[in-house]
Amino acid sequence: MAKYEGVSLSVVRRLPRYHRFLEDLLKAGVHRISSRELSSKMGLTASQIRQDLNCFGGFGQQGYGYNVPALHAEIGKILGLDQGLRAILVGAGNLGRAIATHMAFETKGFTLSAIFDSSPQVAGESVRGLTVLHTDEMERYCRAYHPDVAILCIPKEAAQQLAEKLVSWGVKAFWNFSHYDIAIEHQGIIVENVHLGDSLMTLCYRINNTVDGEK
Amino acid sequence: MAKYEGVSLSVVRRLPRYHRFLEDLLKAGVHRISSRELSSKMGLTASQIRQDLNCFGGFGQQGYGYNVPALHAEIGKILGLDQGLRAILVGAGNLGRAIATHMAFETKGFTLSAIFDSSPQVAGESVRGLTVLHTDEMERYCRAYHPDVAILCIPKEAAQQLAEKLVSWGVKAFWNFSHYDIAIEHQGIIVENVHLGDSLMTLCYRINNTVDGEK
DNA sequence: TAGATTGTTAATCGATTAACAATC
DNA sequence: TAGATTGTTAATCGATTAACAATC
């Protein structure tokens, strides 16, 4: 654990993208790639790629470049995609269901192990082969199975209350789709936010404030 | 248009979050806030808030702070949330439907004006009060109504093909949920990516590489 | 007026890019 | 060996933080 402590979040956030591009190359049967070639495909500098990768070790070979299958596997290992961390999903509304059915959890390091909803109507339904449980059962479940992460697809107010409880039941990480900023009140908890509304508003700004032809 | 040309994307990306926090204060009946108070609520520095806001003008008052309703309205105007930009959604699968039904487009600067799907079975269905159209009708629709943005909730291969076409039909911005990196091949097009898989993999890394108690 | 807090300039910090010696 | 390309150090660039004079 914590093998790579000094690595900045900016670098880490680029790793999944490297992994994706290498996967494409792998599928295309490309066995060898230089930082220069990869940089032009990905729209960044060769320097940055070499710097990024060297945070984790020397995966290349001078005069040759990088071995695609090996590098792809290395990055997967660095990310921990083989770990099968246990995730629970909280909130089986439109978004929650879409996340449950749409996401390839298994190839991203996770197993979706339970789904909860606060509505008695929804509890009992089957989503992605899992029977939705009522949120009342969440404490028992967490204490018994110690999920690694909770995926919050619930409104802000519910998120605020439930995050508190989930933390007290030992959940240390959140994939947060709600508008509640967990990280502020819960130091030491890992939070990955997906603020769709913020993303859309940013897009709105950019459309309104971009001169035609500007990058 | 392009009123604020020099402002960096890092600053712009914080605007929606300011807007959200100010909305909460507004609802709580708070009329006045200093950069210092706001900074402690949001988990950033007072300096940064003042710097950020001053990119767009002097909205505060020395010795007093910021007027909450006024600042909230200003940021909304800067973002262009009152513009009602026309959005079309491409792909009415799990994710597309969730986005269509879940997102509050109206309060984020957009109007969802049409939904398309490539499956003849799906075309004709009603989603959020809109009849899903077949993708064959997209060209005619774009040429007639000039949508400002296309929301891509389709697989990578389809995204690659359709992005190409949409650009040729005059679409200048994308809210992209696919794994295809539009921006690389289409310079001058505005792309806001939501790479859920990347976010999940980043979370995987952070869980695997965070020492207990570390921030 | 005195106190508070902004707007803004200057200092620091971190991230990206460039350069090049090491080496396959 | 010669050419290519990495790993790594140094230079640059941009973003964040600190400081303080302006001013309400």
C-alpha cells in the first residue's frame, strides 16, 4: 500500500487515459511505441509522458521506446485494476441504475456488490442481477462486508446524512455524484467527485466565451 | 461574446462551484459573506476566491465583503446560465436516458431540444417528454435548428463517426460521455469530457495508494 | 474615524516543457 | 558502431498564496 506516495494527483489523473490509449494500440496489434508517437496521438508532449511514467519506474528502453503490452499491464497494476475492490451503490434512481448497468466495474478495479435505495417500492427490484436492498440494511451490510467504496447517486441532503453514517461504519472512499462536498467535513476520506452539473455549466461558459476559431 | 478572453480554464472550472455554494447561502438567507468565510466553507484560500472573482470584475466592497444575491446572479450571468443554449442528446441507452431525465438543463444554461438513437426500436419512444428520433434524422434536424451542443452517450466507435458528421453539420461543442477523444482530431471544437471510467480508475489508484490518515 | 475586507501586486510553489547525457 | 529514444536534470511557465495599500 502507498507504494507511490510522492506522485501528484495531476499525474495520477492522466494514468487512466494512458491506459485507454495503450489498450487501443494493443487491440490494433501495435507492439512498440515511442513517447513521441504516443504524444502526438494523445495531444500532449513527449516530455510529459516520459516524466509521468518515470514517477513509477523506467518502463521504456533507450533507442527503442515502450513495449505496448508490457506498459499497458504495468499501468493497470499501478492503478490496481486487478484488485476487485468492493463497491456499494446508494440510490437506485435514474442515474444510479444507469451507473450500475452501464459501468464496466470489473475492468476498472471494482466489483459492485450491493445496491441500496431508501424507497420501499424500489427495494426488492433487481438491478444488474442484484436485488436492491433498503437503506435500513446498510449498517448491517457495511459492518459485515466492509465495502471499500460507496457510490452516492442520491440528492444532496440524503448524501450529507448518509456520508456521515457510512464514514462511521468504516467506509473510507466515495464516488460522489451528489452535490454535497464530502471532503470538506470528512478529512482523510478519499472522494472522487463527478459533478455533472458543474461540467455542464463549464461547457455553457466556454460556448458563450469562445471566439470562433479559437482553440 | 468572448468577454473574458484571458481567464484560465482552472478559474472557469471553479465558477460552478462558487455558484452552488452561493445558492446554498442564498437559500439559507445569508446576505453578506467575506472571502474568508466563504473560503473556510469551500476548503480553499480567501486569496484564491478574490483572485478568481477579480478576473471578471470587482464584485465586493472593501470592509464589507460580498453581497450574496448579487454575486450569485453575477456568476450566473458570467457562466451564461440564462442563455438557454440548444442541446441534443445522442444515444438513448441507460446513460443517455439517465442524463436526459436527471439533469436540470434549464438551470445550467441549456434546453434539451431533441434526443436521437440509432435503434429503430428505441426511436418513437418518449423520454422526458421528447419523442426519440432516429439518427437518420439528425442531419436534417441540425441543418434546420442549429443545436449549440451535442451530448454524446454512445459507444466509442459510434462517437467517432457521429462527431465527424455533427461537426460538418455545424455543431461546435460536445458534452462527451464516450471514450472517444474528440478534441484531438477536431481543433476549434469545444469539448467537455465526462470520462466516468477514468474517474473510477483514479479512485481505484487512490484507494490502493493512500496511507491511512493521510489527506 | 477605526475596523474590516477588498483589489491587486509580489513571492512562492508546483507542473510542464526543453535539453541532453546515458544507453540500448 | 551509429541512430534512436529513453531517463533525468535544468529552465520555463502558470497557478496559488501571501502581503498590503486602497477604500468602504
